[in-house]
Amino acid sequence: MSKTLPNHSPKDFSSWKAIEEHQKNIASKNILSHFENEPNRMDYAGLQWEDFYVDISKNRLDKKGFDLLIELAKESELISAIEAQFSGAKINATENRAVLHTALRSLKKEAILVDGKEINPTIEAAQNKMYAFCEEVISGRWKGYSGKSITHIVNIGIGGSDLGPAMVVEALAHYQNHLDIRFVSNVEGDHHVEVLKGLNPETTLFVIVSKTFTTQETLSNANSIRDWFLTQAPEGGIAQHFVAVSTNLEKTQAFGIATENIFPMNDWVGGRFSLWSTVGISICLAVGSQHFKALLQGAGKMDLHFQEAPLEKNIPIVLGLLSIWYNNFWGAETEALIPYTQYLRSLPAYLQQGIMESNGKSVGRNGKRVDFQTGTIIWGASGTNAQHAFFQLIHQGTKLIPADFIGFKKSLNGNEEHQQKLLANFIAQTEALMTGKTKNQVLEELRNTELTEIQKQELAPFKVFEGNKPTNTILIEQLNPENLGALIALYEHKIFVQGVIWNIYSYDQWGVELGKQLANTVLEDIQKGISNPHDPSTLKLLSKI
Ligand code: F6P
């Protein structure tokens, strides 16, 4: 196994020990007291970059703690790890692969080599092929078997071959053309039946997206959908209606996809980081190549920021460190992500794969079990809906839940009144989470009610808000393809920052393999009768099916 990332035990770092000590010293302090003690708090806790303003001041952290976290990044050799990633070193050591989704959007002209070969020409060729194809379909020049233009697209894929494209298509709905884009992912037969409802095979294009082209869900769906297609269309129509994205050209051809309809991708792009590659073809079909290029451009700019900005001004690094602060030093188990726009309602689900598949690891880069917490649990939903769902627990529950609030200054459709209300909620929530409400304030509010003094005293504790709940605010100018690209790249880099510090490999996903193997064994038992050994509980369940 090649070792290109540093191998360390973060708990041995002097910064780690100092952070532990410092946490104990400030644990009882309220966030508001940090504002009182630091008149210039906003100087280091407000980060401006391009269209982004990131406010980290509403955290249980003072300047000394911030500096210690920066020290932790230094001791972890984060800078050289970033260089290794961008240069094409095989930092995904357990799979012996480079990690180069960043090369797909690189704004630098320098050549990137993988196994001694320059990859830029490969990237350009794949992108140009995708752009030309999308242009044909969008313009209506691409015809189906009966001579009609395409009106509907069905993306067949799962995991990174579904979540990223689906999230971005939804996020960029404002920029979408006339094509109707649908997604099939689950192996459950009812899913594809629902998605196919009302579709005309003459005007529908199916995009099979699978990096490996061996994934059970995707292949089952692709086969069933092909059967459905052939009940109405001639065999020869497959070429006009089925295209594929994969690294596995052999298996793709064996499925019956014409060579010219295969869009290649490379193994140095991880599934959950692949929307920038030809895996993003549904995005490109939905919004056209200009917007797709803008998405890449935004991510490329964030890459430069990540590579070049000083640690204390570097947004992905600072957010990654804050997450470590709560995960490893405060015992927080989850992080909430609340985008204040309905367009980004699928961002939490998308980042669940990105973050939890990447950093849900317990073995360090030294091959030994780590003795500290790694991957954070991510969850969330769009605001203001979330306020009426789970915010009660964040405000008054017993758990510490750091939260990222993501909002956009300008709306897309220009309804000022609604936008002001949205932003008012966006800002009021983080303020309320931090400041809370004291018993005296509650009693003051109850002063002019008809309740008796005893009743007021009895009710007051239930209306008290402890406050001191930490949040980060990410305020962005407007939701456009470029800013969306930058936002996604920000979270991608945050994942890497944490993986480097935790001394784990963020880019493999061996944990998902067990499920794949077991499903095959159990399937055999369901189809042919139980013959494989299982535990009593599983045997009982199988007997019920
Ligand atoms: O869930 C595991 C995984 O390997 C993901 O990393 C990937 O995005 C997904 O399966 C789909 O894989 P493929 O694109 O090869 O079908």
C-alpha cells in the first residue's frame, strides 16, 4: 500500500492536548461572554471570500481556542496533504488510487499526471463529448427511434451516481430547460414503475450511470427498464434511447450500449465526488453546458481558495476544525445542516453520503483502530420547514448540536417580501440559539397575561431557552451554478481536512461492501430456499418471506 499521506496519532500532538485543556477551561463560558471579552471577535470570526460570507463567531470558542485549532491543522501536516491530493498522488492508498475530482474543474493550466500519463486530454475529451451530446438532445436534433425529439430523461444510478446529479438538478431548477429529468435509484421495483408512469418511450432517454457497472440496484433497474422499453419499441431503438456513464467499458458494451453512447469516467474520481465528471450528464442535460461549466468554475475557484488561503482565512479548513472541536472535544455526535432555500432541500442527503461514507472509519492510516471519535453524523432539512419540525430539540433538548445555516441574500424570482421573511428567520434563529431566553425575560413576557403569579412561576421553566447553542452562518449572494459549485466543493474539502487530521483514509468505502456481499447470499436463499448458514433471527425472518 502506497503511503502518501502523513501517518500520525493526533492525540499525541501538543496542540491536541492543549485543546483538551483549553476546552475544560472555557466549557462553562457562554458564547456571549466571548463577544464581551473580544471586542474584535468579528475580525477573525467573519470570513469573506468572493460571494461568500462565513460567520463563525456564534461558537463556543474564543481566539485562543481558534489559534490552537489552527495549530492542530499545522501539526497534522494538512498543507502538504492538500498538495499531495491536488498533485495526483495516490492518497486513496487502500484502493491504490489518486483522488482527482478536483482535476475535472481545475482552473490551473499545469499538467496533472497519473501513472506518468497526463490526464487533462482525457478530461477534455470526455467533457467535450458530453457537451456535444447534451447540445444535440437539448436542441431537439437528437431523435428517438420514431423520429421525435427527446422530452424526458431518466437517470438510472445509485449513491454518488444518483445523489449528486439529483441534488444539483433540483438546486438549479431555476436554470432548467424544457427537459424533464427523473431519477431511479432504489432496487425496489415500485420505484422505477412510479418513475416510468406517463413516460413515452419514443421521447425518453435513459442514462445509466454506474462507475463500476456492477451495482445490483442500477443493473436491475436498467434491465427492467430496457424490458419495459422493448415492450413498446424495436430492439434497434436502444441506441437512440440508452446511454451510459462508466469506467467499465467492457460491461457497458455487454449491456448493449453503443460505443459512441458511452461516456467514460476514471477511477481517480470517487463515486460521491463524481458529479463534476460525466456522471453529471443529467445536470448538463437539465441546464446546458454553459451552466454546467459555471458549476465547475465555482468549484475550481473554491479549490484555489482551499489551496492558497492562509489557514485562519481558509473556509473549508476553519469549518473542518470547528467540526473537530465539537466532535472530539465536546462530545457532540451530530451536526445539522439547514439550507434556507427549498432548492437545496436535498443537500443534507447528498452530504450524508459525502461525509459519512468518507469519514465513517475506525481504522487509522497506521492500520490500527483509532482511539477517538471520527465521522460526524449529518442530518438536516430546509429552513424554514425545519423550524416547524426538529428545531424544538436543538433549542430546548439535552443534546449539543452544532449547526450550519446556509442562506442566500437575493432570491431568484425577486419576491422581496418573501425573501425578507426568509432571511429574517435565517438570522433570527442563529441569534436565538445563541442568546436564548432567561427566566426573567419569560416572566416579563407573562407580566400582562391573566395568569396568577404562581401559574407564571410554574410555567416559566418550560419557556426558558438556555441558549449558547453553536452555529455557523454561510451567507451567499445568490444561488447560481457558480456559487453552488463553490458550496459543494467547500464541503468536499471540509471532509478531507477532517480525514487528514483524524489519520483516516477518506476516499475508500469498504464498509459498503459487506452489505453487497450479504445481499447476494440472502437473495440466493430467498430465490432457491434457505441453504446458507445464518443466525436464528435471520433464519426466522427468512422463513417469514
Ligand atoms: O455505496 C457504495 C458506492 O460504491 C458509492 O460510493 C457509489 O457512489 C455507489 O456505490 C454507486 O456505485 P456505482 O457508480 O459503481 O454504481
